[in-house]
Amino acid sequence: MDKANDLTTLSWGQRAVIFFQGFLRHPELVGSVIPSSRFLEKKLVETAHVGKARLIVELGPGTGGTTKAFLKALPKGGRLLAVEINPDFVEVVRSNGDSRLVVHQGSAEYIRDILNQYSLPAPDAVISGIPFSTMPPSLGKRIIQEVWAALAPGGCFVAYQVRGKVADLGQEFLGQPRVATEVLNIPPVRIFTWRKPSSGNGRDG
């Protein structure tokens, strides 16, 4: 890995350049034109209870700013699986070097297959920054259903989005989410959270 693209040394500005370049190449795959702010990262860590998790799955880590925040909060024995479809971003995130991090290039719709591939258990939380508003609705629904099936009982699905399409897609299967807004981010984003019941298959918004 070129030192210039090492996730451990990249500044926010450098990540922003890489992120924007990725947006220009694949605008349908990138949820924003710049990386998440530290305020959003903190709120995601708190919402998903990353500090108590055994396994977190991150869908769409981008250039890895959120990945670094999750690893910082994750217990020493925890694991983080980052699933990214954009090869440019995968290279950057893989440079982290943290032994708790597994980076997979592929589509979020195959989350259960990916977990099985790495012999990982059901995750305590799935945190998603992938843009549900720009993907075909059928794909969005499929991803949501697969995420829900993959989650451990009591686990949560957290989607941070500029637009609210994920709530429309998820309502049919998961019910109404809890919604919070982080205004100290460019652009401001909404955080949609669904929690899987501790037992049974019912909804718990």
C-alpha cells in the first residue's frame, strides 16, 4: 500500500479528496460527496453500542473514517467486518492494519454469505452508509431483508442517510425506525435505527 493512501495516516482532507474522486467515478454507489464528520462518527458509535459489541458489520465504509471510529470504540476482543463495493475505497480501508478488521469487496446483499465466508457469527449491529436512495428499490429491499436475517437477536440495524428512502423500504419488513438527525455533518444526515427483538421474529422499531 502506498503511504499516501494509508488509512492510519490520512488526514480528513486527504480522505475527502479520495472520497470525492470515488463519488465522481461511481456516484450511484457513494452516499455523499465528502466523508462523515467526527460528530456523526460519535453518534453512530453511541447508537450502535459499538463499545459493547462482539461483531459489527459496516456496509459502505468509504475511505474508512467511520471504520477508524468503530475500531477505536470496539472492545479488544471485538471484530469489525467492512463490506465495500468500490475497489478504490477497499484499498484504502484495507491499509488500516488492525487485526480485528476484516475488509471484503462485494455487495451488501450477500451479507450472510460473506459472514459465512469468514466464519463470523451473527453481528450485534449492522451500520450502513450505502445510499438506498440511488439503488433500485428491489435491491434496497433485498439488502434490508438480508441484514435483518443476519442480525443477532437484540441486534440493531443503523442506516445513516441524506434522504429517507431507507425508511420507506424498511417499513414493510421492519416497521417504523427510530430517527435522529446529525446536523454537524455536511450534508446533515438522518440516522434510522431498527432493533431486532431478543427472541422471535417480530418487529421492534
